[in-house]
Amino acid sequence: MPGSPPELPIVVLDALMPTSQRMVLDRRGSTVWEVESHRGHYAVKVGYPIEATAEWAAQPWTALAPAREGAVLLRLGLVDLAYGEWERGTWNFQPWHEGPDLYQLWEPCRRPDSSIAPHTSVALGCVEALAELHAKGWAHGDVQPAHFIIGPERTHLIDLALAQGGNVPEGYDFPFRGCLVHYEAPEIARSVLDTGEAEPTQEADVYALGASLLISATGWRAMEYPDDAPRSVQREAVADGRRRLVKAPGELGELIDAMLSHAPGDRPTIFEVGKALS
Ligand SMILES: Nc1ncnc2c1ncn2[C@@H]1O[C@H](COP(=O)(O)OP(=O)(O)O)[C@@H](O)[C@H]1O
Ligand SMILES: [Mg+2]
């Protein structure tokens, strides 16, 4: 892929002196490595700008995302991390969290004729991770199944690059332009359609968690739209609230429905969701 870094930037190698390293993910604008070093076990994220193509406009913000996330993590009180710049963008390292993500963990629930029900305790772990962030006055902005890592001790909510709730250095900041449409609340989709930007909110996070639990438990998206439709058409369907009539099994079903309420004010807070589950 043009532009993607083939190896870790030298500044990161100098900072961590890895004893082993493995590329975990390499997609447009972002590369993630798992790194072991004498200092500890880390996820390293390296960002670079996305060049314009025939289908895509240039996206310079992907270069800033790792530093923005690093600044957010510091604000939230994490100390075992660092971030900075390399030739083409920014990087950060943060503690590595071992475990499957929510979508992987609930794969058996999605098999045809599966009798395996999604575990309430797993849902509660995700709720607690998001509640911790909300209690500090932040909104995540990019809640999705891949961002919940279900560890042996607790569940971690990762990828805080788009989070909002406190100051981040101006040079690393960029506007929020929505998230993955499957998890985007109607009011966010509407705002992105109208203005190209939106404001992450805790209410939209609750919606996104509801959509994440639903898709992980059933394989179905919350809203009805064709997979291959252009993003703006998908956003229209979400903004209009074209809910698909699919329910998660058990007590989760009703709760997820409430989390997916069209009006932000009708959704339970994350603390209310936690109470309902415990
Ligand atoms: N702290 C972490 N611990 C474990 N895995 C991580 C961590 N951070 C990222 N990852 C892995 O890398 C993937 C992409 O990371 P993410 O933070 O979502 O970056 P991006 O900005 O590219 O979406 C995650 O889905 C996860 O598999
Ligand atoms: Mg991500």
C-alpha cells in the first residue's frame, strides 16, 4: 500500500527498544503493532495521511489521530504511554490488552440455529468500560464491537482518537466527521449529512453500544439499508430511523431497543444501562 510504513519509525524503536514486534493491522492511514520490550507489552499506533484517489478525498487527519489519542489517554490519567511525531505523521504507544473483541467473542451466538445466548456478564463488562469514560465527562465517538477487548480481568475500551470531553493540543486536533455508519446514532448521521461534521455525545455512545451488542449477538445491523449503498444513502436511512425489526435474545433485547431509541433523550444513560444489567 503506498504510504504505509513498512516498519516502525525510528523514534518508536528508540523509545521502546522492542525485543519482538508483530504488525497487527495495516489499513488506510493507520498501522498497529504489538510490541514487547523490557519496558512492557504495548500496542503501537502509527498514523500517516491518506492521499486522494479517484474514489476518496485526501484525509490528512489520519496522520494526527495517534497523537490526538495519546493526548486523550494522558488527560484520562493513563501514565504508561507516550506519543509524538515521525516523518509522515504521529504515533503513540499504550498498554497492550490481551483478549478477543466483542464481535469475536460472540461469534458462536451468531451461528445458524445457535442455542448459545449472549452472556449478560460480557455486555456488563462493555457497559462498565464505557461508564468509566462517561463518568469522567468524556464521550468516545467511535464505539464499535472491535473496540471492546474482553480481557481476563476486565473489559477495555480502545481507540480514543475521536473522544471529546477535555482539551487536546490544537496542533493534533481535527473535527469529528462521524464514525462507522452501522454504529452512528441518527442525530450524528443527520448532522454529518447536513454539515459534514458532528459532535460526539454520551447519548450517541449509548446508541452505538446498543448497535454493537445487537450486531455481535445476532449478526444484524440495527438499521435497514443496502450493504453496497453509498455512505450518504446509508446515513439517510440511519437519520430517518429505518429500524430493522430484529431483537437480541433474552433480557438484552428490551434494553438494546431502548438504547437504540431515535431521540437521544429517550435513551437510558450508560449508568442506567449498567443498573438494568446488574
Ligand atoms: N491497546 C491495545 N491492545 C490490544 N490491541 C489493540 C490495542 N490498540 C489497538 N489494538 C488492535 O488494533 C486494532 C486497531 O486499533 P484501533 O485503536 O481501533 O486503531 P484504528 O485507529 O486504526 O481504528 C484493534 O481493533 C485491535 O485489534
Ligand atoms: Mg479503530
